Amino acid sequence: MKTAALLFCMLLLTTTVMPKTQDNLPKSRAELSNYEETSRYEDVLRFIADLQKLTDKLRVESFGKTIEGRDLPLMIFANPPIAQPREARASGKPVVFIQANIHAGEVEGKEAMLHLSRRIVAGDLKILLDKLVILVAPIYNADGNERINVANRTAQNGPIGGVGTRENAKGMDLNRDYMKLESPEANALVGLMNRWDPHLTVDLHTTNGSYHGYHLTYAPTLNPNADARLIAFGRNKMLPTITRTLQTKHKFRTYFYGNFATKERMNREVNTFEMQREGRAALPADKPETKIWRTFDHKPMFGNNYVGLRNRLTILSEAYSYLDFKGRIAVTEAFVEEIFKYSALHAAEITALINRVDADAVRGKLPAKGVAFELKALDKPVNILVGEVRKVKNPRNGKDMTAMVEDKFTPTPMPDYGLFAATKSNPVPRAYLFKNEAGLKTVIEKLQAHGIAIEELTEPLTTETESFVIDAVNKAARAFQGHAEVKLKGRTQTETVTFPAGSILVRTTQPLASLIFYLLEAESDDGFVRWNFLDAYLEKGKTYPIYKLTNEIKAASRLR
């Protein structure tokens, strides 16, 4: 190894000793308030502006606007400095993107990224820019952030001065909007991904629920339709290494995200959802229950699963809500710091992996993909840390907060349901093809918003297709995120169809092939069917309006 590279590795691997914050460096509202309050939107903008006065390695752009018209700031750290995505690609360095505050009641990620940004500008993390381009969006749900109130998330352990709301100004959960793209914020974020194309995206959150013994939990992409090599790299290499470093170097306990449940209850929940969708009664509990640790969901409406379908690495971070506010900021900061350092040390490996995965997608080398999934336990039980809590009074609102009892936890062996497996899979076609009709205008617009390349036929095409005949349309009885979710049952058949000029051709020989499949498959559990964008076409006996081409495509077309 060359001397410079060896020195870089030694610097990254040594224990970090933070220099004392100098008076001329900006401080976050959390620091200035002794961790009783969190930053407002203007505090964040002021902090960023003060950082810019200290360095030429930081550029700032607005990557979009909120419903209420607030600019969404993106910090771009690079050495030499860059301002355009093409410059990032030309650098050959991995682009690492950190987003915070998607749920504006979960605010430690916002503060942690301000503190880390300060270290990148004027502290011990400057060296990262030799190997990485770093993007930081510290206040994604900016409108929700400005609704700070001591009545929000009262059970978590601070900040006692209150936090914002989970939802945006229209009451939408932005971490359920990645596929349907109905908010300006989600459209802006996906637009950022289309332009900057980060190799790794990290999404910072705070837990709700179970009393466990970890300071922070995390999740890679959970949808098995993501490339298996990306899943293996995140789950089997990157995250275990970072876990060990956080324990030995920072003394923080971390593990894969989950909550306590029971196997029997889990099975009842799955059955109940399907029965509610079809208007049937739920199953009763009739068996003794076995405690398990289970992750959340595989659907790409969640950011970590969505990014995986874009052929990119991704990590969800969940600071423990019953750890005090200062501690949640500290563990989030340490977690992201070690993600940065791991990415810098493995920069060449990460870029090579992404390039291979993309190249195989472009060549059409994709296995069959799932359209239905189930939770799956790891091969052996895992010692999960069961924690203890106590009640602490919030002096600002008089309500009880729940506080972690540090070092009071019990390792308890139990099944870990941390994986998903496909229960039904379909081959990935060479392309999808559908007529350019008024009822499909929204589908066309959303495909383009996701950054998917689409074409339109310049001449009529008569071709053999695989079509889907609808046997049943099941619509959920209860609304979710403002939608009555739809699930189709049916059968496929081969037929010859004539498509007029102007029809839309979506080839799957592109890096976003897995995302295309999930959006357009008739039986997908989180595509355009689910979110009611195709309701006018969905009726028993009808043919699903989007056809599949399984053979080599020979058609006159142009990019749209």
C-alpha cells in the first residue's frame, strides 16, 4: 500500500478525539439550549451559512420547495469543490447522501448532521473529502419542523422544548410517498436522486415502541427484489463492521432494527390485513404466543426499500427514542461518522459494485422478481437485548417522558424475523408497452418523475405480448395515506396486439429495471395498481392495460 493511502487508513481507523468547539464555529440550537430545544428552519439555514464562511469546500443548493414554499437546502461537500452532478461523477468518488428530518418529530438526525458538517468543514473529518463526495439534506420535512410543540411525541425522552410533526403541511407521511410521489417534497427528493445518483443513501429516524437495550438500530434495504449483491454487501459486510466499531470505539450498542412481537400475532396481522381488504372477519388468537424480534416492511414506499430498487446502497438509522436527546444526537453522529469512514476505506469496492450491478441490469441479466412476500426468520435465534425504562417528568408540559435505564438490559434468545422472501415471482420482461391514453397520463408522468427512461412508438407496432386478465379486484375497506389500496388476482395469456404510434415503451434494460417492475406489474403490492392510478381499467374480466414484451424488441421509437 502506498504511503499516502496507508496514512489515510490510519487516520480513519484511529479513535476520534473531537477538539473543543471553538468560539468562532457555529453551534446548533441543541447545543446552545443545553439540549432542551431543537433547531428551527432559520437556525439550520443560519448554521449552513456560517459554515460556508469557513470553507470553499461547501456548496449549497435548494433541491426543491415544500408545500408552504420553503427551500430545501442541500449541502455539497467535496475537495476540490463541486456544484454539479457531472463533476461528482467525473471525480470517480462515491457520492454519499444523508437525509434527516423526514419525520420532523424525530429531530436528532438534523442536529447530528449539523455537528458532523462542522467537523467536515473545520475539524477531524476534513480528510473524508479525499475519498468521498458528501451530500447532506438536514431538514427534509421543513414544514413539519416548524410545527414544534411540546405536545408532540411526548413519550420520547426530550427535547423538552418540543419537536415538529411526523407529517408534512398537508398531513402526508413523506416516508410512505416514495412510489406514488404525491408531495412536492418527495418529488424533489427523487429528483435529487435522479440528478446526483448517490451510491449510498442514509435516512435518519427515531424509534417508536419497544423497550430494547440498543442505543440505535438500523436496516439495509429489506426488499428481496433489490440486487442480491447490494443486499449482501450492506447486511453481511458493511453494517456488521460498523456495529463492532460503534461498540469498541464509541461504546454504543447497535443492531438490526426491529420490535418485539409474537409469531402468532404476526401471522394474525398478515391474515387480518388480507381479510380487511376483502371485507372478511379477522382470525381469533387460539395459540400460546412465542416472543420474536421482527423488522418492519419490505415495500418500497419506505425510503430504504425504494433506494434498493434503484440499484443503490442504503441504510435506515433509528436512534432509540428513550435515550436522552443529547445521547440520541451523539449515537446518530457516531453512526454516520463510521458510515463515512467505512465508505471512504472501501470507496473503490463500492463504486465497482454499483457499476457491476448497473451493467448487468442494462444487459438484461435479471432473475425473476417477487410480487408477493413473507417475513422470514434468520437460521438461528439471536440474543436480543430487552431493555428497561423509567418515567421522567417533562418540566415544560408536565407530562411523563420514557427514559432508558442505561446498562439495564437482558440478552434474551428469540427468533429474529429480519428478512423477507418472495412467495410468488414473475420473470422480468424485456419491456412494458401500453397505449398513450388520457387514463394513463399519470402513469407516464410518474415514470418520468422516477427518472425512468421511456420511449414512444413513431410507427404502429403489431407484436406478440403477455397480457394479464383480471379475475378479481380486491380493494381495502379502510383508507391508507388517502388511498383505498388495490390488489389484483388474475392470469396471464399470450396474445398479439396492435399498438398505435405514440404508444409508450418502457424497456427494462436500464439501471432502474427493478423499480420499473415494481411500479408496472399487475400483481405488485406497491405499484401503480395499489395506489389507484389505474382504477378506471380494473374490472373483473378486463385485460390489464399494461402489456409485457418477452422477446427482442424491434420497433421504431424515440425517447420521450
